[in-house]
Amino acid sequence: KLFSAHLGCGVIAKFNDMKLRHAKVLIRERNLNFTEIAEVLGFSSVHYFSRLFKKKTGMTPSEYSDSVV
């Protein structure tokens, strides 16, 4: 409750936001494919990673990758 009251979101939501920020860095570096990024960040599957990424950013990991060329 304290975490949510202070930051305005739950622990899991904040943790996922942090993982997605790191995913953006990894996508820009272009050293790993999306499956590897999902694994490194601890997502249960590349499909879940892609769905969450799109939900939070408004674009798929591929679209994000293409936009930061």
C-alpha cells in the first residue's frame, strides 16, 4: 500500500515499466533479438513481452526498432 500510495502504481507495474525501459535500450543496441531480450529481462515468453511492450508504448518491439534507426 505504501509503494502504491507513494508512486501511484503497484510493485509489478513499476517493475514491468523498468524492464520495458531496459528493453528499449537493448533494442536500440541491436545485439539481441526479441526472444533473447524477453529471456534476459525475465518475461515468461516473447509473446507476453511483445503484448506488454505494445500496451505500454503503443508500438510493437519491431515498430520501435524501425523507429530508432
